Amino acid sequence: MLPPVPVVIGVFAGVAALVNWSFNWNKEVCDKKWINFNEEGLKKDIQTKLFGQHVAAQVILKAVTGFIKSKNPKKPLVLSLHGSTGTGKNFVSQLIAENIYKNKMRSNFVHLFTATAHFPHKAHIDTYKIQLPEWIRGNVSICPRSLFIFDEMDKMHPELIDSIKPYLDFYDNLNGVSYRQAIFIFLSNAGGENIVQVALDFWRDGREREEIQLKDLETALSLSVFNNKNSGFWHTSLIDKNLVDFFVPFLPLEFKHIIQCGLAEMVSKGHDPDIEVVETMARDLNYFPKEERVFSMQGCKVIPARLDFYV
């Protein structure tokens, strides 16, 4: 026998309320439950997972930690990461996201743009210049602690880069929206030649790689990026107005770093680390200069796919 109609309605209403509460409880919102910076976690990840990048590791850890701990930052944090393919630029961006957002790179507050995928047509640049600022403004309105990652910045149109300049500047707010808690990370291969040349000079002079400091690279890097006509950064106001807080160089990786990447990848795939397997794989990769074979041409980027062939 069915219960009286009011009771049935009451039961359904109770279930609906429970489902709604459960949904809201698990829905990501812009609060400390979902956004909680793990300083020690980032430090440990950078120390144990990012290989061969002592300069980048130090700069990024200090920059991100100092910015997030600041109660009143004067502007958004803007990091421009430079270096050749496979040196860890994308990877370290993921580590930053994973130690700020509970949902890591899947967070609704992490926004990844790739120039060739999201802004592929020069003919549509005027449309992109409207859409991109609106996207940034809308998402920072929802969550001030938003993270924006722009990959292939060297392939972005300079006018499009300039269109986001107001959101990186020293403004208290723009049209009622404050951007001072947001983080912008630019990833680029531009300037990679300068970084490689510095690393080669140190090696040829018999100096330790770990002697390379940010000051050995940063000025030359920013100038080369700014003046490179093949770079999206070419003569953009982001550099001209000093809106990039740090130009972070990623050094070319050596054989020993490829070994470290390979062993870490074996563990992540559930295998026992096998140095002989990894060394065999590493020796088969390409290195430069051709005679000396000092630096890996592909870095660690190809290791996940290559390792499966050797295991």
C-alpha cells in the first residue's frame, strides 16, 4: 500500500535536498577547501621530479611561494619560462597547479591555452583580441586566484599578447575586477639558443653546470626574446613595460638527467627502476654538439613513449 501523497512528496523532497547538498558539497568553488597552497609539496616536487634545472627550480619556488604568501600583491605574478623542448617547462607548470588546486590541472580555475590550437588563424586576430580578455575577465571575476598558462607563446600574435597587458599591470582593479591574485605563466622556446650557448660556454670552460646563475642568463634572454622577429614576444609591451616578473631559463639536459627522467618514468609506470634499461634507451637518443654529445636534443619529452620500447 502506497503512503499518502504528502508523505511521498516529502520523501522525494528529502532525497532531492540530499542530492543537491551532495552536489554542492563536491562542486569546486573558489575557497580554501579547493584552493590551498602546499608550499612543502611544491618544494619536494621540484626537488625530486624536476631534473637538471637548478636555476629554474630556485626562481620558481621563491617566486610562487612569495607571491601566494603576500597578503597584498601589487600585481599578478607573471612568469615567462624559456628553453628548448623537453626541458620541463610544461611539467613545472603542472607541478605549480597541483600544489595550489585540489583538482590540479583539472581545476576549473586553471586555464591552459595553446597558441596553435586556440588561436590558429591570423585572419581572426581581431576576434581573438576580444574573446581572450573577456575569458580572463570572466574567470578572474569568479575566482581571483586563477591560473592562466599560455603554451607556445613564441607563436602567439604580438597584438594578442598586448591585448592581455592591462590584466598584468599595477592596477588596483579594472572595471571592478582585481587581478592581483592571479598567476600567468608563459611557455616558450624563444631564447633557447641563448640558454644553450651559455650552458655550452660553461661546459667548454670546464665550469660546473651548477655555477650558472640567473644573472648569467636573464638579461640576454629578455633582450633576445624582445628583439626576435620570429617570436610572439617581439616588441610587445609586456616586456617593454617590465610586466614579466621573471624570465626563467630552462637549461638543456645532459645524459645524466635523461637517466633520472627515465628511472622516474619507470617508477610512474609501475616498474622497478632498471638502470641498464634506462641507460640503453638514453644512449640511443640524439645529442649535440654532434662530436661531444653533451646535451639531449629531445630532453625528457620523448621518454614516456621511448621507454615502452625498451622495457
